[in-house]
Amino acid sequence: MHSTADLVHLINVEYHYCGLGSYMSTSYPIAVSEKWCAEADYTAQHEWGHNLGATHDPAASSNEGYNHGYLMPETKKRTVMA
């Protein structure tokens, strides 16, 4: 057993971005979201994805691995990370 949190998510009333999450490569997997964004959509889940090492869809990031979101333009559907 360890005495640290696996993920930390701060929901703030006023923040400069809708959400911001640190990538798994950092020592501290922390995410911050503005309150209205966390309540209105999947911002918290998206930032947790970053904490766990996921990136945006390949068109929006340089990631070549499998840990990214997926955008299906023909149906306008997407995963939380796209």
C-alpha cells in the first residue's frame, strides 16, 4: 500500500482553460477543470485520459501510438480524447 493518490483532479470556479491534465510521464498526475466545463461535458474524463497517458486524435497530435482519441468525420462521432 502506498500513501499517495493515483490521480488528483481540482475543480475550480475560475480557471483560464476548460481543463488541463498532465501526462503520465510527469511525476504528479494532476488535472484541473473549470467548474462549468466539468459539469457540462466530459472535460474531467478527458483530463483523466491525459493523466493516464492518452493524447488527442492523430490529426491533432503527433502521437504515433495507440493511446489516442479517434474521430469519425463521416458520422461526426468521436471518443472523449478526440
